[in-house]
Amino acid sequence: MSHFELHAHLKIRPGQLEGFKAQAAELIRITRERDTKTLRYDWFIREDGTECEVHEAYVNEQGLFEHNMHVLEAREVLFRDYAFDHRMTAFGEVSQQFRDLAIEHAGGMTVYSFLQGLETTAAV
């Protein structure tokens, strides 16, 4: 696995779907304009408009830290006004620094270690 990947799950506050969408667009705009190590930042909304999944991939873990610095204020607005119950899932090697960040911003995370894939086989 040559990059750092994670999924974020959050719930949308009742009656706030349109505001949520606008704030998500703002986060995407900031990411597009400022990030240099982000490979993927895709937002998916559940059909009933109550939950969201964000699929993220970065060149490396430092790319996530860069992204976090860029979107900090906009993300605070998202969770203050439009979303709650933030949970994260990370895939691959995760540093203690990132684990601490996940505790601070999402109440922790679930981590899956890489087993194997099309390009690389993990040591067994």
C-alpha cells in the first residue's frame, strides 16, 4: 500500500442537509486549492440524507496533517452547525500522532492493517 487512506463517517443534523452540502463544498474547495498531498477527498451522502461517508487518500500520513491544518476552521463550522457523531477508519500503518489527532477530533478510530493487494504482499 503506497498511500495513506481513511474513511470518515458522520451524521447530518436533522433539517440541515442543504447547509451540510454547502459546507462540504467549502471543505472540498479548500482542499482543492491548498492541499498538495491529497489524492482523494470524495463525499457520499446516504440516500435518505441522514449520514455521510468521506473517503480520503493522501500521499502519506503527512498529507493528512497538511489537510487537517488547511480545513480546520471550515471543519469546525461543519460539526458545530451541520454534523455530529464523527467516526474514522484508517487503513495501513498509523502513527501515535495520528491516533492522538483522531481522539481529539473524532473520539478515536478503527485501524485496519494492510494484508495484501494487487501491487504488494504484506509480510506474514
